[in-house]
Amino acid sequence: EEVLNVLAPLPLTSDIAEINKAFHSWIEERVGCVSKEPSEMELKCWDDCRTSLESCAIDTLGIIVGTTTDPYIAREKLFYLIELAAHRPDLMCCCYRACNNAAYLSGFTSVKNMMYNEQEWLLQCWFQSGLDLYQLPLLCSSPDVLDGIRDRGNCGDIVGSYYNCHFSKIEAGSLSLSASSLVPSLPTENHSPILDMEKLQKDVVVDFLWSTASTFIPISIMHALSIDHKQNLGNNSGKPNNDKHDEDDFHGKRDGGEGASTSGMPTPVKEQKEQGWKYFQEASIILARSPDDEDVDSLDMLQTKIVRGHLHDIVAFAYPMLQQSCFGEGDHEEETCSNDEIAEDIRWVQFLGKEMLTIFLQKYLSQDRITTQTQKSAHKIVIGILKLGSKRASIFGQDQSSLQLSAYSDAIAHFARDVNHDDCISCDSYISGSSSEAGMLLESAGSCATECILHANKWLESCCTHGEKERSMDIIIMIVKGTVQDSIQKESKKSQKMNNSQLGFCLHVILAILLNQHYC
């Protein structure tokens, strides 16, 4: 923080007056060490080199993201670069360069891989910022498109509605651009086509939403339910405010975004609740509405379509949140937990999980529909739980911590118990103790060890950093351990149903991983 305070300020606002005010205040502090008051010529010289100074500050943020050993600091600065690119498109390419450097220093092969690794965290932070969905910059939604524009066009002209570049030099396939993003050249200009950046921004955000819907939908629901509950309790629920941006000395004032009150008065409770659901509503409109009947379906009907289509994603996201082992060491009860904060986190996360599985789902679907569809898509839910476990997203609790690995194994055991009952989904607390039998639990939950380890091995192959590989290996070991232990327990009736080919396949995958130098 001491280093950042010395560098040029980067206020999160698009207001030129606020940007200039923060910069001139910073100049007065710097020059004040030498002279009493900067002259007009000195101020002009400082203004002339402001872009260079801001670029230096952005590069420093990128180095911090790539070299810090504190994951929270890395994520916080990474999201700050994304917010800065959203508020100030003229600095987007500088932010991309900083992120590219951070990705290299962190061990990622590209900015896209780094963004995917932190996808859940970034979405959660974007929801908390209150910014509009279509303001999501190319830096986050599609770094590859931004990279193509940088390499083949004039990066300095990226500001504004139209980006003047020679599109004939840009391959549409490499940028994943739609033809609708092209507009005819103006008569006064040359006849080379230009790119409508405003249209491109919307097209890319829609593509991003389609590709991340399985994550976007559950997190947007959790975010909205969290806001609803806090507002119902008058924001005195004891839950902390996760908007941890206390860097006004360095960054200047923060623009409140679309969801903030501009009058200086607190936002009404009803309006805050509506703002909390706006991301889920926008996603429902984009994903569920057909272009042929834009005005036919009501918002409730569109949301019902989304809930029905992503029921397995919501259930997979919620079940790990119900477990007593979601935070802390081992499997502890709330009453015996020595850490009050952990106990509070457990209660809060379990509450959100129960809200997602009961009140929210039952608002759109009948209990019979929920039960039937959950049983049919049981294998998808199991794979979804394992995938969340392989990423260990840090979006829960007071400090937005990641859930313990045992929470995901317990979630599969919990779901395996529920899926075979008539009511299918129950929010009763599951007491750990069956996680060692994960092999047979996978089958009783509607999947199998072979299917799960194939997916887990695929996730491992796509990993870049040591941390990613370690988390994916934890899932593979959990699957294999449960399969092996169940097969050697001769007295167990479940072992009689175990297909020996599954055990052989699991051992084959483990042996292939051990012999692969890429994982050493």
C-alpha cells in the first residue's frame, strides 16, 4: 500500500472532473515536498505525462497481482484492474498489459486462463459493485478479442462508440466477431470498414453469459438472496460488507456505479432488493428470450425457464453450502466450534444454501417437478459438485473464503441420501462420516467412478498453475480413494455391486498421472 500511495491515482470513475481533481491533488502532494505551490507551467508538464504515470501505476498493480503470496490481495487488485477498464476504456489496453504480465508471473498461459481460474470471485465482485452487466469490459469477458484488437488495430482509438481499424487485417474467426458489429465507413473517411465497439461490447457480453451460465446463474441467485436477507433485517444481520475497497488515498473516489445512490442519501430498501435481482433478471432475458417473440414471455416466465434449465447447477452449488464441514478444521458442530467467526460463517452459508433449495426453487417450480428433474439430472449434479470442488471458489463467508474439500465429499453423500427418497431434496444438516465411501456414493447419487474420474482428469489437464493442479488432484484422489476402499471391504454389500472395471480404470488414470512429467 505504501508503494501504491506514491504512484499516480487511478480513481474508479468516468467523470473527467473527478479524475483531474484526484490527479492534481496528487501533484500538489508530490510538488509540495519541493516547493510551496506548483506553477501553471509545472501543472501543464505533469498533465502531459499523466498517461505515462497512470500506465506505470497500472503496471505496478499487475506485478503485485502476479507476485504476491496473499491470494486475497491478488484477487482484489485483479478485480480493480477490471473495474478500472470498465470505467476508463482509454486505459483498457494498459490494464490488459498488466494482466498479461500478472498471468505470466502467476504461471498461467494467458489472461483468459487466469480470468477463468478466478471466474467465481470476479462475478461475485462484479455483482457487489452494482455495475451494469453490459459494462463488463473485454478484459474480463473476452481477453482474446481484446488481444486481437490490440495486435491488429490501433489500440489508442478504442475509446468511443466506433473503433476505427482496418478490419480487413483482422480475421473474424480469430476474434469471434459477429457481422453485426461491423458498420459501413463514414463518407468522409476511407472505405475500410470500422468496428462498432458499443455493439461488439454487447455481443461479447452475451457470449460470455452463455459460456458462464452454469456459474453465473447460481452466484447471481446467492447474491440476490444475501441482499434480500440483509435488507429484511435492516442490514443488522451481523454479516460484514464485502466491498473491501479502502484505498481512497491511492485510487481517489469510487464511482458508485449504476446501483449506487447519486444523491448522497441511502438507497431505499425496496430499490436495493430490486438491484440485487437485476443480474439474474438480465441473464434470464438474454438466455431464455427468443428473438422471434421478444414481447410474448413475461419476466416471470423467462426466469422459470432459466431455473428449470439450470436446476442441476443450482442444486450442485447449494449442496456443499449445507455441510457442517464447509469451514474450519475437520468436521465440527456449531456448538463445539472454538472459533465464533467460523461458526457464524457456517450458519450464514447454510442459510443461503437452504434458501436456494427451498424458497427460491419453490417460487418457480413445483415440488414434484423439482424432485423428478433432480433425479433425472443426478449425474450432472454430481459432476457439478466435483467441478466446484476442483476450483474451490473463494466466494463464501465473511472473508469470501473457499469451502473445505470435505464439504464437497459430504455434499455428494448428502445428495446420494436425498436422491433416493421421494422428497429428493432435504436441507437437513448432513453429519460427515460417509465421505470415505465416495466410490459407491457416486453410483448411488446417479453417477459412477469412471465418469467422474474422466471429468476430473480433463480438469487436471487444463490446469496451468501448481494450485490448480493440486486442487484437481484432490478430487481425483477423493474419487479413487473411495473406490479402492469400498472394493477391499469384502464384508460390505456395496462392494458386491462394484464393477471391477471401474477400479481398474481409476488405477490406470492414477498411474498415467504419476508417470506424466507435466504433473511432477
